[in-house]
Amino acid sequence: MWDVDFIHGRIAEIRRLDPEFRLFGAREHRHRLNPPLSTEEILAFEKRMGVELPAAYRTFLATVGNGGAGPHYGLFGLAEALREDEKWHEGMPGFYATPFPHTTNWNPRFEEQPEDYEGPSWITGSLILGHFGCGAFHRLVVSGELAGEVWFDDRASDGGVTREGEFADWYLSWLDETYRKAREAAEKGVPAPW
């Protein structure tokens, strides 16, 4: 499913082209992936959370890396994702096993937003993947009809919850775009954009 050598090679090339970590988010993840998880570690997580992770993400964790280089400020590792998510759903049993509530983009007009607009019930069945900045996050649907899709949670800026695509496409698109930006900056002899 994943071309591990290609991904690690491309990230190494980005690191070579952007040694000062000028690309957006690079100072956080430093163009490096964390080591992969063992099957046992993934199974323990799934048992604890009561879900089976989507295949593309599960394989990514086991073969590519457990977080690190990725969109915006990078991907959280599973342990970090749990710590970050607990802020959202503390005291809500079955959060991950409860199906994700959306099948289309969701963002009621400001005057029609429910009182709990930023509450956990609007993101059940999803796991935080990474921080976009300004209180917005990328989330992976782990339960429900759209398991395996990444959604953008921008409720902190009244941007709602919107689809970003399948995990593999989402990640590889970031990798291609980041490589393109790093290469263009290097060819022009100017620092890469933040």
C-alpha cells in the first residue's frame, strides 16, 4: 500500500532542500518521521479505544512512521494523539467507537450554531492527526460510514468540519506539494516559504 522507501527518500530530499526548516511547520517535525509502531502496539491501541484503525492509516503506522513529518505542524504519534484528544472528549466513553456524525461538510451559519458547536459530539468517531494552527486540526474518521477519510476541524474559527479526502491521498498530496515548494525555493536560491 505504501512505498516506504519512496516516502522516506522524498522526506530526506525535502530535508536536504530545506535545512533551515523554513517550510511551514518544519520547525516542529523537522522533516523527520518517527519510527513505526509494532503490530502489538497498534492492537493495544485499538483494544483500548474500541476501534479498528482504517487500513491505510494502520499500515502507515506499522511501516512508514508513527507521526512526524506531515501537513502543517506534522502528524501526531498515537500516544500524542490520545493526549490531545482527551482535551476534547474527557469523560465521554465510547468516543472513538461512536460513528462520525457527518457525511457532508458541516458548518451552520453563526446565528444557527448549536450551543455545543465546539463540543465533542460533532467529532465522535475521529482521531486527531495533527495541528493546523489557530485551534484547527486534521482528524481521521475511525468509525462510521466514512472511516479512513481525513476531515478538517476548524470550529475554533467558525469554519465547521469539512472533508479533506482519503488518508493516503491526503498525505501523499502534502508530500508532493512540500517537495515542489522546497525544490522551487532551492532552484531560485531563496529561502523556502514559511
